[in-house]
Amino acid sequence: QVRMVESGGGLVQPGGSLRLSCVASGIIFSIDTMGWYRQAPGKQRELVAVIRRDGNINYADSLKGRFTISRDNAKNTVYLQMNSLKPEDTAVYYCNVQVRIRRLDSPVDYWGQGTQVTVSS
């Protein structure tokens, strides 16, 4: 199975910054897409940003300019740099990885357990 390790969440003051990381491990043929989603209390899980293996990136419009996603393919790791954080950014942030276990398999989504980000004074 694919194992996901997320880190970097915590408490930060408004205007501060955090960097999240997510490492995927296990028997993996390839990782196609890596991304971050978040879910605030009472809301649906929403896209934050995704990045393809070739580097193509898609951000949520409301977050573009404050958040930056990147990946290290050699380490099977995706990062989310979050700057100018606002209280409304408070949510559980989930790592998502689209994985092919074997060469001929269709890609399958795997989710991390989530890491809490709280923006408050």
C-alpha cells in the first residue's frame, strides 16, 4: 500500500507562513499528480493546488499569489508554501497523490490523514 506522511501544520498568527510537506512511499510505479486540498468546519473539501509530474500547476483562484506548490520527484514529496495566512485559511489540509502501482494500472487516488492548520492570534 501507499503510505503518506504529512507534516508542517500548526498554529500561526495572521500574516504568518507555514510550509507543509507530504511524502509518499511504498511500491509505486509512478506518481502522476500530487496536490493539496483543505476542509474547513462545515464546508466541503476544496482544491488548494495540484501539480503534475511535468510541473504544470493549478491553483484555486482565491489562493493564487499567496500559496505555492512544488514537488521533488526524486523524493516523492510535495510541498505547499503558505504565506500571508488569514484566519479563513484555518482548515485540515490533506495531501492527495495520484499513483500507478504497476505500469499498466490506471491511476488511483491516495489521501493523507490531514494536518491541522490554524491561523489565529
